Amino acid sequence: MRRRYLRAGPMALMAAAVTAALALGPANPASALSDNVVSAYSGPAATSWTVQRGGPTAVVTLNRADGSLDVSVRRNGRTILEPAPVGVVTDQADLTSGLHLLHRDNRAVDEKYTTTVGKQLHRSVHMNESRFAFGGKGGARIDLVVRAADDGVAYRYVLPGKDGVTIEHEASAFQPPASSAAWLSTYSAPHEQPYDRSTAASAGSGEYGYPALFQVGDQNVVLAESDLDGRYSGSRLVHEQGTARYEVALADKEVHSDGPLTTPWRTAVIGDLATVTESTLIDDLAPPSRIRDTSWIKPGKVAWSWLAGFNEAQRSLATQEKFVDYAAAHGWQYALVDDGWKTTDWMPQLMDYAHRRGVKILLWMAWTDLDTPAKRDAQLNTVKKWGAAGLKIDFMDSDTRERYQWYDDILKATAARRLIVDFHGSTIPNGIQRTWPQVMSMEAVHGAEQGDVRADNIATLPFTRNVVGSMDFTPMGFQFGQRNTSDAAELALSVIFESGLQNFAGSIEEYRARPELARFLEQVPTVWDETKLLKGSAPGRSAGFARRSGARWFLGEMAAGAARTHRVPLDFLSGGKWRVDVVRDGSDGLVRESRVLTRHDTLEVPGVENGGFAAIVCRAVPGRTSCDLPVRHVPSSTLTVNTRRTAAHPGTVVKLDGSFAIDEFGPVTDVTLSARTPAGWSVEGAGATAAELATGQPLTADWRITVPEKPAYGWTEIPVTATYRDPAAGATAPELSVRRQARVFVSPPGTDYVSDLPFSAESNGWGPVERDMSNGEEAKGDGGPLRIGDRTYDKGLGAHAPSEVTVGLGGTYDRFSTDVGIDKEVSDKGSKGSVVFDVIGDGKVLGTSGVMDSGDAAHAFDIDVTGVQQLTLRVTDGGDGNDSDHADWADARLHIAAGTARG
């Protein structure tokens, strides 16, 4: 029963509050709420109430002097979080002081739910909750809801008014003891700053992102927030050096609600390191799943080509098919095509190619591709029609309420179309993966893409960022960056870091150079039934986890610093004998060792500097020599095609060669190699066939292609196709095929534009050299028109210094002309750039522009190229650094000497 209190003197109010709270009693007599439900009045200055469930105790204190509230946390007699203010200021009332208790309601929260990703799939929630209703000046009302679980505490505000309210300020704060060790990440909207160690008080003044880690004796505190969506604004922590208080600051200046308002949970995950890293509290506080049928949501391993070729790799069908091949050959579920594919037209072809091999395609998009209902419908319907399994969405870079409302919209839209999601350039999970289980992972980490990740930062992330939800770190990028971890430590990240999608960032060559790594990655899953922190792990120094999937355990451990022997007690196992397959660093690369142990043993693995190991643990069974389970290996292949010339003329003959081979997991059967020409073209040569083709055995063919006397001018594609069957898949499995295009350019008489000709060599300072458009602000294939001064050009090349483009002339042309300059986009944006243009024929400089600045008028070249075989167009920096050096070769054309025969 709720009781109403009239205004009274301080002592009368205190007596009434205590009497009422005692009269209410615990909601669940068997729960810890019955233990000290109300702390009897601790002196004349304050009244305190506690909320507890056997773990940390939340203490809510009403200060009589000014009617302000604060919250602190105790555990086992130790203060974990010192009293820090709570309350809000609205456009109608200041609810940070002048408060008095109206009533308190208690209840137990007991739930069970299943997730699609995470540290454990099946979860039980047990919390005690108290809702404190406080009255303020003028009849204002604020409810403080406090929850206590075995692994932490959380509080939130409820403003129950029906007429709407605007939050202008939260007084919320956390205050660990001043000397507590702290690991903090400077706030940035994409949450990609590394963690630095300090103390709670000595950390510099400024803003810090969630999650933040503090060590208080043998207890650890991870600060975060949960149940955050478009109803409210995201936040960060603000600290002033010399104090230990961390205040909650909203991303928006104010947050308006048209009706009752419930804020996100201000959360502290608390316990020893094992409790904190194994905690699911952030998800436990979030709303239940909005998706009833989750059977279509499939986590998995991803072949990700970005760090093995960047934009150019995403624009190459052949490259993407190679990554699909690798995924299929090694039992990975997905291939991700990142930024750059939108300038291509072959995506449906890639989808079909992948489907035949049992691999699903994920596609990158910027959030601005999906920022209106019309864009969302158009883009999502298209990729779903193609057969995409999901999206990687990037560059949200904001914690504002408006951006969270966009998250709400895109999550509804992707769920409706059964598309899984990986967010990059994003906020942290905040419980989103319970509510929207199609969210497989989120970046929000100083990950491998940064290129400078160090071992000590890697050893911090499991105790900070990865505590609150799946983390897309993108490991295995051996070909990129300046990592200082060993190969075995990098492999261990497939276990140490939890992510529903593991976007493995290596090149195919790097995987193949490490066969034991490739073998382990075939076996390791991306979702877990159980997670255990290995003993000896410590933030910034070492991190080790045992994660169970079915009957097998997977171990991963890495340590920053000097070489050491990794010692792992196996007491988390049950009785009996266990086989342990270890992959570790050896003198000549990764080595694999297998041994049989029991739960009473300690696994010892020799390590190297910044090293580690990975292992699979399974029941020891007579006759079984490893813990590997069967993996379907779809044979991967390479098809290459070469034309002896890429430029031809009417009536001439082009010679074409093709070679097909199986790279891994042959033999294959029923192999054919054939070429097809468009109407009017003719082909001589029967191709080649083989009843069976072993791994590494080439099948070759050559053809003579005759260009028609009256062809269509420009590029013509001649497809070469290899078809084959995988005998291991059975007779009913679909035929596999791979196709490559030979391209022949047929020149019209008179004048040729360089942008229409094939490049025999190309390099560019940022992104690709663009044909008939400027390099673009971000060089993503979306540059604007070519503009120098007040003139716009239809034809030409857009480059960014340093840049070189080479075209083969073959002595056919007698003159080259072009206008050059820095694209007007640079000056329009208030940027500066300076470049030098050089025209080079057969290695000799034929003309130079001198230094050109943004805003300069176009410089005209008209150069004799009689007899030149190779023409190179070079752009170099003008001396002020490669910044905004968007260089245009406008109207670049080659002229044919009178009477010169083509071909």
C-alpha cells in the first residue's frame, strides 16, 4: 500500500520515512532485501536505505540539510564507490535537492533469456529492485529505481508526469576511492581511443568514455550504461584532475519527453576480475528481445578483405571471389565486402558465386546511405533481393538522442528483412544485443584497423570494452600495421575477444603461411555456452579465457612484456582425462602439440615476448589424436586470363590465354575451361577439359579472338569460365564455376581520351585514380565532376598526389593535350593543396607544370608524343604535404597522326 506524506518538520519527516519503510517490509522475505531494508537513521544529518542481493550493496542516502540524494556502494565492509550525487534538473523543477521520501516499493527481478551471441547463450537474471519515490518543491516528483545483483548495481530515474518534461541536466556521478587504479579511454564519438592507466584522482581533466575500469582493493568496478535507445541521450564521464568524482554528461544539451520519462541505467559491474569479465549485467538490465523468431540469426566467422587491399580489393570481383573461396575452403560462414563495392555492378554475380559454395555475403554501408525512410527501403530491399545476409554499417560517430533514434529505425528495418548487423564507427553495445539479437557485434574499440595496437592495450580490452558486449576488434591482420604481439598471441584473440561475428582481417597469403593458425580458426566458434577467466589474468598485463562450446573448451591467453611460461590450472574442467591441443610460438613459426591431462594438472606452455597460445580441450578418447571436428572444405581455385594486347582495332586478332588450378582441397572432377565472345566477334580454340584435376595441377587453354570490321567502340568483355565438381560434396551438389573477364579496348578513329584507355600501371595517394570524375573528398569512388577554376570537364582523370598513371601508346599517337590543376572542390571547402604535374614519355620528362596551388588557373599541356611507347602522367606534392592534393588531368586526350594505321 502506498502512503502519502504531508510536509512536516525535519524530525517528524525522518520518523515518518523510517516508520513507513519498515512497515512496507521486503517484497520477497527470502531475499536479501530483508537484510537492512532501511538503515536506521545514521545521525541527524541523513537517512540511508540499502538495496542488496548478497553481492555489492547500493546505499541511497537522503541528506537532511538540503534534501539532496547520493548513492554509494559497499561490499564486504569496504566502500567500493563513495557517495556521489543523483538527481536531475528539468525545465519544471530542480530535483537534485529539497527532496523527501514519499514511499518505497520493493520487488525481486527473476528472468531467464537466451541470446544469439555473447559470453553465454542461456542466462538467468536475479536482482532485487527498490523504487524510491521522492517529492520535491512545488509537488514535483522523481522516482529513483535501484537494482542490486550478485555482479553489480544500477540506478535510473523515472519522471512519471503525464504532461511531458525536458531534462536539462543530470546530477548523476560515480566516485571510486581517490587512489583506485583506473583504466580510462578518452571520449570520442566512435569510442576508438586506447585505454591509459592512472588513478581515479590523478587522471587528467576531461571526458572519458564507457566502459571505465577502477580497481578498489580486490574488487573491480566497470562503469557503463544500459537500456539506451532513442528515448534518451547517450552520455560520457567528465572528470576534474585531483578529484575522484566522475560526473555523467549527456551528449545533448537537453532531452525532451512528451510523457513519462525513464532514463537509461547508470551501471557499475562489481566483483573480482572473474566476476566482472564473465558478467552479463549490461544485457540483463536491457529490455527483452523485440524479435520472437531468431532462428535466422547466425553468428560466424568472416573473411574480411579490407586490410588486405582496402578500396581496390572491394572493387575487384576476382578478389572478392578469392575471399569467398577461402571462407568456403575453411568452413567460415561469411565474406564481407567493405567500402568501395558500390561503384561496381557485379554484386548479384558475387552473391550467386558465394551461394554455390555455402558462404553468405555481408555488405558495408555508411549510415548516411540509410538515414531516411526512403533510403532505408531502397537500399535494404535491394541488398535483400540480391541475397545479402546482413550489413556492416559505419560512421555513426555520435551518442546524441537523434542518432539513437536512427539506431531504433535501422534495427526495426533490418529485423523486418532478416538482415544481421555489425556496427562500426558506433557507440558501445549498452544492452542492444539482448533487445535486438540480430546485432552480431559493434566496433567501438581501438582495434586492429588503427594499425598501432600494442600488447598492453590488447590485455586491457577484456576487462573494459569487451565486458559490456561483443567487440569487433578484427584480429589476424598480419599484413597490416605495427603490431608487437606474436603469432600465437594474435591467434589467441579468437578466444580472448568475444564477438558474434569475428571479422578475420588477414590476407589469404598470410593465412596460408600459417597452416596451424588456419587449422585452429576452422575449429573455433564465435558464440559460447560458458566463459571462464583464466587465473593470473590482469588488466594491461595478461588476459586469458576458457570458453566452452558444446563439449569442447577453447583456451586463449596472451601476455604483454617479457617471455614467460604460461601456466593455466585446469580446475574448471570436470573429472576424467582431457586431450589438450595447444598452438604456440615456435622457433620456425606456429607449432601444434597435444597432451592428455586432468583437472588436477596445470597446463604449461612456453611463451615468447608479447606472446601467448591457443588451445582446444576435449575428452580424451582412445584412438582420437586431436580435438578437431570435421569441417567441409570446398576446393578453392584460381583462374587467370591474359590477352597479349588490351587495345585492338577493327579486323585485328587478339590472342587470349587461360589457366585454371585448384589451390586447396582437391581433386575436382568434370573440369572445363571455355571462352565466349559477344555477337559479331569470332573465337578460334576449343578450350580444355579434364576428368579430374589435382591440387596445384594447371589446366590451360588459348584462343584467337577476331575483332569485327565494324565493332562497337570502347571496352568489350570476353568471359572465360571454368566449371568443375567437388567429389566430396556428392553427386547432387551444384556444379561450381568461376569466371574471369578478358577486356579488349577498341579505339574509335581520330582522338582517344586517356580515361577510356586501359592503364598498364596505376598508383595513387588516396583511393583509386578516378575516370571522368575528381578524386573526391574521401576517394571512395564518389568524386564529383572535374572542375578547374570556373570550367567543368566531362572527361579526364581525378588523382591525389602522389600519383602515377601509365598507358601504352605503342607509337600510335603524335600529340597529347590536357588541362591540369587542383580540383575546385578543394578551394570550395576552404582547404589548400599544392601539386606538380609531369608528363613522361618512355621515362623522359616531356613537360612539367611547376607548383600549382588551389585556386590557380588551369595549366595547358600540348606535347608531341610521336613514337612514344609508354606515357606516364605523374602528380607529386608541391611541398606542403599531401593534404587536399586533388589533382585533375582534365580533357586528357591523345591525337593520332594523319595517315597512321591502327593495329
